[in-house]
Amino acid sequence: MINKFLCLAFLFWFVFPVDSFSQLDTKVTRQLIDSLETSLARKNAVIYLQPNKDIYETGEDLWFKAYFADAQSLKPFAIDTTLYIQLTPVDKPGAVIEEKFVIMDGFSEGRLYLPDTLEEGDYDLKAFSTSSFFKGQNDFKNLRRINIRKSIIPQLKIEAQFDKKVYVDGQQISLALKLSSSSGALLPLTNINAVLNNDGQLLETLKLQTDYAGRAKITFKAGIPVAGSQVMIEAFNQKEGKSAVGIMPVPYNRNKVHFYVFPEGGYLVAGLPNILAFKAVDVKGIPVEVSGTLLEENKTLSRFKSLHDGMGKIELRPIAGKQYRLRLDAPYSDSIYPVGEILPKGIVLHYIGESTKDLVFKLYKSSASIPGTIYLRAQIRGKVYSMAKAILKDSLTIELPAKEFTQGVAEVTLFGEDMMPLAERLVYVNTKSKLYITSKLLKPVLGLREKGSIKIKVTDELNNPVVAHLGVSIFDRLYKDPSNCKNILTHFYLDNQLKGDIYNPAYYFEDENLQRVAALDVLMLTQGWRRYVWNHNTPKMSDTPSILTNSIHGNVSVVKQKKGTSGQFPVQLFAPDNKGYGRFTVLDSLGSFTIAPYDLASANNGYLYLRAMVAEETKTDIKIVDPFELI
């Protein structure tokens, strides 16, 4: 019987409403809309990569599918025609594999051969195209993390025990090792390489052997940082001709916590109801669940605890001139944190939540402030979906019609009458809008190499059938990495909208998680927090140049020319995998030529060959400009 793992990826097609706003259009509202949408006028693409599994063995093929979506609408993006793929080690610079593939109507697919020479470890599969990669881009998201091993089932068994339960920075790291065969027999005099690294940086390498009992003690130098360090053991038994690799993270003290606070809207304002979000992580950025006390001077005001993955929120109405602090409970009871700057007066932007019809916001203004006109703008991925205009005296409730929004992260910005931003809040809209996939294996038990059939059904949230573009992967569960929680939903709706890495992003889209909506809101308050700094000189996205092109360029130079022959000659293009394809291209005056996207497509994802059509005694040199040097 074959036990396989089925993975489905799918894309949403949206029907967008006509531009509509909750108040009458004015010159000011038009300026606020145009100022945003003009800066995002260029069509950009977002790429999602779906590899056929998470873990690979050297010597096999990595199959993948690539989905290109318009960065604003998330509809299929059909402008780019050439996909550039890199495979890079996480802990070393430089790519080990670079290939180009054809994009057809917003989709691409292909395979990469993983040679036996690749080292074991984590790798990033990266995707680039003309409309997805730009000069100066520093927050690259179009990638997937995979793991490569020599063998998924270790040929040798490595057992290791550190001499301490946890280490602190600077302590010497030592571990006892036992090496045995797959049958359990201890392996004496076996060669071992022990490598200590920290976040990809090599710290020390030791070469040793097991003793006659198949054991060894490994001791590294003192003085290294602990968090992020790991020991890699490589063992090779010459007698049996078998090898194994084991990776052991160095245990560190997770009682050291980093605690951050995020005032809703950007600032805390004295005398007004405020929401203060918080986030707690360990030294490696892993969420830590915390609880504690809100203090006014030395008086307890309230208790708090994290809601999900170390994130939570606290309600407070600070008094001007008072000091407010947060004290964490054990095991972090020695940690006290200030709540941050408290403004004597100002405006608070508070998101109440999404009702059945509306997104509901509450605005509060200091009594000492003069009533004035405010504007509330809500946009998703650069498209304005709603605007509101009102006179704010002391408090005001604003409702934006939810039906006008598509699904995703909405940036809600509060402007003053001078069009300067006052506060901003990210909210996630239409959490119930999604597709549902059911799959059924028509025959529950399959024999080795037996053909199987799967029935797949796709519906929307109202149980209506939906036409969708599907990607299907079937593989043994051994090749599934449970820690790899990224999927097409998290990539398009969270990863590309928020900065930094999101811990376990799939949680926010799984219906069985009853707190997912509340957890998603604290994610918006923390991971999506910003304090608005207005800069008229911020470059527009349309001003940043593309780096790659859809075509490939090259040059032909004559090394030796037969006497009496012309310097003008064509270059033949042909593809062995497509016998019906072949053409000639003419060089320009500098000997340059262009390989068009059509030529790459005609190669059927195989090799494209070029040949200079010259006399037999004439020798030429054909050089292709390497586009990967620009990445």
C-alpha cells in the first residue's frame, strides 16, 4: 500500500465593484485617491512557487509550478513571459542552480535536477521576472524554503546528548555522541565531521573518530553566541560504505524575552481610550506566551495575557503626567517595560470590528482640540475602496460598507483637513471569503505503481461551484515538513502585505481555529503596525526600474575568418525537443542578437541551441548575456 500526501494550491478570481465612496466626491477626496493610485500606476506581479514537496533527496528532480498574480487585483498576470529561477543555500552566498522557464498566461512550470554534489541543508527556491523584481528592492518575498538531504532514511543512526539542558552566550558547548548502524550495532572507529554554525556563519569544524564502543565526545571552543547555533554531524563508515548527517540545534535559555508594544493608530493620547498591542518573542524570534500587569506608577490597573503566539492587546486611558509600565509574570518577572510616548492631546483611531455589513471605526479627539474636518481612506493593495469625510468634535463612529471591499489587508488612514496623515491602522477584511476544496481518492488503497484517480471539488463560501486553476502534488508523508506552513493563501494575502516573517501563517486561514479572526487582528496591530511619517519625496513605485527583461541577448564575434568571405552571417536557433521549430536571426552592426520569448517557449522547457552559419574555416565565439548577474 502506498501512503501519499496530497497538496492542493488554488487561486482566487475576484469580481471587483465599481469605485464608490461613502461620502460625496470632493476635490480633497479625489486628491487622496489619486495620490495613492498614481504612485502605484505600474503593473507589478507577485509570484507564488509551489514545489511538489518540502524535502528532497539529491539525485532527483524538483518539480514546481509558478503562479503570477497582479499585485493589486491578484488576477492572473499575463504580461511577463520569462521566469528566472535560482536555488540558493540559506547559509551560504551564491546560487547553486540557475534556470529560465517560459511563462504562459500567468502560469509556469518546470523541473530542476538536484545533483549528488549538493550539500545537505535548507535552500531557498527563488523566482524573478520583469515585473516582480526591481532595483533597490530589499524585501524579497517570491521564494519557497525547501530541504535537501542525501537520504530521507538515514543509513546510520546518530544519537547526541548535550552536557547542559540550556546554554547561555559564551559557554562551552559539549555533547556526547553514539553512532550505530540501521540494525543497532555500534560503529567503532568511524570518521566524524562536527560543524558548529550560527545563523549560517561557520564558527568551528572538528574532525574526529568514534572509539571502540562507537562513542565520541565533541567539545567546541567557548565564547560563541548560543541562540541560532546548531551542530551538524557528518558520519561516514568506510567498512559499510554508509553515511549520515544529523543536525542538532543548541538548546538556549528561552526565558530571555524581547517584548514590544504597539499603540493602535500610532500613538497613545492622554485622556482618551487607547488600545496598546504587544508582542513577545524569544531571542530567535519564536513567539513566547506571556502574562502580566499594567501599572500606573506603582498601582495595578489591570491584568493582561497574550491571545495568540505571544501577541495580545491592552485597554487603557492614560492620565497626563502619570507613568505607565508593563510588568511580566514569571519566568520573566524581572522584566518591566514602559508603554511608550503618551501625547498630551491628539486623535485616536480605533477599529471596533467587522459587522455583517460594515467595517466599524471609532474616533476620539482631545477636548482641548478644535473641531475640524477629517477624512478616512481605506485601500487594499493600492486600490481605494472607500472614503469618508466628517466633522470630528470629541468622538465619532464611522462605518465603511464591507461589501465594497475585496479580501485582504486594508490600510485605513486618517487625514486632517490639510490632507496630512494623523493615524493609520491595518485591518483584515472579509475573512469568510474563500474557496473550499474537497478531494477524494476513488480507490482508498493503491498498490505499487498502480494508477489512481482523485475527484476534486471547488466551491465558494456560499457552496457555489467555482472554476479554478489547480496545482496538485502527491508524495510520501516522509517528504512533508510540518514546520513549513506557507501556502498560496498566506503568500498572497499576508506574506506580501506585511513586513518580516510571519510565524505559522496558515493558522489564520484554518476554520477550526476559533480564535483566528481575533488573532488575525492582533497580527495586524503588531506585525502590521506603523507610525505614519509623511514624506513627499518618497519615490513612486513606478520610478524604480526593472532589472530583468523577457528577452535574452547575446553577441557573436569572429575569431578567425576565411579569406574572401563576408563578415555578415545569420545565426540559427533550434531545439532538439521540438523538431518543428527552427529559425534564423540576423545580427546587428555590433554583432548582437536577441532571443525572443517565442524562442524560449518553442524549446518546450528544454534546451535552445544557437549556431553561427559561417564558412567551415571561419571560427566564431557566441556569448549570451547572463541575466542572473543582474540579480
